[in-house]
Amino acid sequence: MGKNKGEFGSRFGFIMAAIGSAVGLGNIWRFSYVAYENGGGAFLIPYFVALLVIGIPLLILEIGFGLRQRGSAALSYARLNRKWEWLGWWAPIVSFVLMTYYTVIIGWTLNYVVYSFGQSWGSDPDAFFYGKHLGLTSGIWDIGNIQLGVLIAVFLVWAINFIIIYKGVQSGVEKASKIFMPLLFVLMALVTLRGITLPGAMIGVNKFLTPDFSKLADARVWLAAFGQIFFSLSLGFGVMITYASYLPKKSDVVNNAFITGLGNSAFSFMVGLGVFGVLGYMAHSTGLPIENVVTQSIGLAFVAFPQAINLMPGFNTLFSLIFFGALAIAGLSSSISLVEAVVSNMMDKFNMERNKAVFVVCGIGFLGSLIFTTGAGLYFLDLIDHFNMQFGAALVGILECAAIAWVFKASKLRQWMNPISDFGVGRWWDSIVRYVIPFLLGYSVLSSAITELAEPYGGYPLSAQIMGWLIAVMLILIGKAIGSMNWSDQQLLCQEVE
């Protein structure tokens, strides 16, 4: 590695950082809804199949490759072959674009921590969130004004990322992860405990867990499970390759991947119980069927939960502070990893000092976030996220299987990492990363593309749809352009990798 970027001081620190990257806002507001929509308890079958067939094998691939190559994603692929370096840039560039709006959502959670004192959202959380908080305009090209409260919160999020990553791997990323992850688990355990003990909670929990096995015949349910696993584990972003490069040589690979994957899924399941417990209480209190109070994504966190908090018999402010505080920590733990992946690439490619690389990445990132703090910010967030995430990360997953499992050779990586791991993997792993994962991700991308062409996303005007596609293509071109540049320290590419 160039610039002596540092190492994790302990295996525990790496695992906390890896789980922290995986456990994000999607674990809290997306997993439970996806499970509910796709067969309830029956969804756990394709979900755990996806974990074992896609999630953990790809984690092993990325962690093993990063540890073996001893570099950022760009350096790792460049050491494999300069022709593949662009892939090591495309993945972090997708992460960087994701960060420009992900930090805005984290900023909202900080705003809602403040709103929790006195429940500022009042009796109509829906109108408060979209109106007073976001100042939502009539459409994507009606930009509106920058929301000052959101802007301040976004600046704080970028500042926190700057400070942590500036301190380096051991004093920054590892130390923060050791604090954030145990705290996050405790806070969400409290949310879950409170949620499942509220009157009527079992209405929601039963709805969450009751299996509808007929759903298992629907290919879309399996695709939903594959997508949930792939995106929730931070695969295809260059994060795990980067983090693994900070491990001491001869560190375990296979067991670390299993611990990370299983830890992420256990957290998602626990949170799902708490979320649906609260929604069950809400249905019980309002007399509405559970279907009428269940919502997903942003609406769950910033509309449904404030409504439920208003109805609670006591400790409303405390519960609200715990819930939105947990959201903020979950978001920050993921954002740190995404920013670090870009910073690591910058340090290696351009021979930058860490302080300069962090300043450049966080500075440009904050400027990129500004559009999402306007009245049209939610529209831009929704559209860019769709085109950035619908195809980008999954295509990276397919290509990294081609590069690592075919060009580098899965068998070569397996034979190298098995002796240093707590337990090894067999030839079955070679087949999964060479054939099964590319086929499943390829089918998912093709299915999404057909749907996209048949029905344009979100009812946005054609000009906005074109913008979304142009951004997606532009990210690939930027990755190609940077990958073709000469390295400031050519010797990095020539260093022998053990």
C-alpha cells in the first residue's frame, strides 16, 4: 500500500467496521417491508438462500482479493491487470454519488433527533415532513429554495465523516466502528423491545412473520431477496476490498465473511420485529388494518414512526430520540466506509497524503449534496438513486466475478486464503462465484432493464429520465478516464504481492 495508509489494530475492529458498512438505513426501513411484501416468514427462505449463495461467497471474494492484493479497489485491480483498473474506479465513483444524497438522508435523521424534543412534527407528520421540513416543490425542475435546517445537518454529517476518516484507519475508522456498532445494537434492541411490548404489537409481528408459501413460486420474490442481500452487504462498492487491504497479512478471510454476513442479517431480522411491533401498535390504536399503516423507505422512518410516536402511552420523547439516534448512527457507520473507499483510491493513484485526499473528497461531496437540500431534492434523490443503484452496483458485481474469479482464478484465490482462514471453502465456492452469481445478477439486471423500458420510472418527465441514464453512463466513462491515467507512483503497481 502507498502512503502507509494504516492497518486495523484488531480483528474485532475489522469486523465492527465491516458490519458497520453493511448495516445501514436500509436494514432498518427496507428489510422488514420487503419481507412483508414478499411472503412474510416465507421470504426468509429465499433471503437466507441469497445470503449463502450470493452474500457470503461475494464477501469471501472481495475480502480475499483485497487482502491478497494489499491495496484500494483501483490498486488491487490495477495489480491484476491495468485493463481492469477502471472497474476499481467505477465502484467507488458509484459509492461517491450515493454519498452525495445518502448524507442528506442522514442529515434528516439528525434534524429529527432535534424535532423529537416536543414532537415538532405535530399531529400531521406527513404534511410536516414533505412541507415544512423538505419544502417539497411541484416537480423535479421546480428547484425551490435550499432548506437551511437540512443544509446545516448535511454539513455536520460531512464534517463527522471528515474528522473520522482524517484520523486514519486505526484511530478513526476502527475506533468509531467500535463505538458506533455496539451502541447501535443496544439502541435498536431497545427499540425492538419497546416495539414488541406495545399493545397490539403482535398484530404487526404476525403479519411480518406469517408465511405465504405461494409467494415462493414468484421469481420476483427471489429477485427481491437477492437484491436485498447484495445491496445491504455493501457489495460492489469497493468497500470490502479496501477494508480487507487494511488487515494484517495472513488474516482470516472465510470466517470474517461469515461473521459479517450473518451479523448483518441478524440485525435486520431483529429490527424487523421492532418495526412491525410499532406498526401493529399503530394499527391497534387507530383501528385501521395493518395494511393501511405499513409503508416503506423514507415514509416509514419520517412519517409512519412519528405518527406511532404520537400515539404512544408514554416515554414518547425518549423512544423518538433512541429511534432517530439509531438511524443516524446506522447511516454514519455506512457513510464512513463509502467515503474511505474513495479516499483510499485517491491516496494510491495520485500519491496523496490522507489529509489532502479527505479534504478533496469531502469538499466535493458536500458541494454535490447541495442539490438534494433544495425543495426538489427528494425528486433528484429518488431519480438518481434509482439509476445509480438499479444497475451500477449489480453490474460491478458481475464484472468483479469476471475479473477475480475468471482472470485471477477463483481456485488460485481459494488455495491462497484457505490456509490462513479459520476454516476453508471447497471447490463449490469456485463454481458459485464463476457461474451462479454472474447468472443471478445478470438475470436481475436484465429483468430490471426490461421493466425500465416498458414503464419509465416514477412518472418523471422524459428530460429527467434522460438525465438519470446520462448520469449512470457518465459514471462508467469517468471510471474509464481515471483508470487510463498514469500512476503518480508507478512502483506501487510493480510491488510483489505475497
